[in-house]
Amino acid sequence: MNFELFTHSLLNNHPPKGLSKHLEALWYDAKDDWEKAHTIIQNIDDGAAAWIHAYLHRKEGDIWNADYWYSRAGKSRPSVHLEKEWEAIAKELMSR
């Protein structure tokens, strides 16, 4: 799946079949379901999940918690808009 197809899938009511849990969490976040995105990602223990978790808490406004998760992901909190970070995460995951 490429980024264009992924973003186009946001017009649907359900995420595309075969998405990783990481991309599924980003999909639900883009559909304004922060809770579902957080529920999906919170129990995955890897760097990509930590980055998504950080992004979600940054979006929520819980900066202290976001910074904890950025640290777990080996990243610093970015200064870009949330939409740009979401795009960067999605593209990074799709390039793997």
C-alpha cells in the first residue's frame, strides 16, 4: 500500500484489510477516533508504536506523556504540525 491509497481509504468506514496494527492506529486517528487508535497502539512494544503513542499524546495535549513516548521511540518532539507528523509516521511505516 502506498500513501495515496492509504489516505484515500479514509473515505471508507473500515480500514483496509491487511494493514499493520501501526497503520490501523493511524487510520483510526485520522478518522477522529483517538481512543481506538490509542487502544490499538498502547500494547505494542516497539519503536514505531512508541512514536505513534507519542504523537497521539501530543495531539491530546499531554506533552509530558508525549515526551516520555518520544524518548522511548528514540525521537525528539517535532516542531511540525500534527498533520505533518502523522504523514511522516505513515510514510516511514510504509517504506519498511
